[in-house]
Amino acid sequence: MTIENSREQIEVRLLEFLREEVFDALVTLDEHTPLLESGFDSLALLRLMNFTEQHLGIRIPEEEITESRIKTVRSLAEWIDALGTEQQTGP
């Protein structure tokens, strides 16, 4: 699996999760949707952190969360992919 495929797979899983568990059905959500402007809040972030650990096996360090990392599904998927690689290979 290439890094690009991994990021794309994470992106698909994140979109499914966010559509089903976080956002109202009226919110149009794709990889470029600005999450914070669409209602992504602290509760959604906690749910996301639980989802990534439970379903993707990747822990999101709370102290590393920045607005730019959770700006869109694409930026989030890229960050989670990088975290997964880092967690597999070590610091």
C-alpha cells in the first residue's frame, strides 16, 4: 500500500464517520469542506479521537491538535496518515 492510498482510505473512512456520526444530514461534506465552519466542535473532536483509535488504530495526541490540522477532511486525513506512519515506525 502506498502512502497516497493510505491517505485516501483514511479520507474515505473519515467522511463516512463524519457524515454518519457528527454532522447533520443537511451539511454537504467532502474532503475540502471547512470543518470548523461547518460545526465541528470539541465534542466532535473527542468523538473523532475515539474513532481513529478504535477503528484506525491511530492515537491522536491532544497536544498536537491545531486548527490547520483539522481544517478539512483532507488535512485531517494527511495528518492521521502521518501519525500512523510515525506510530508504526517510532519517533
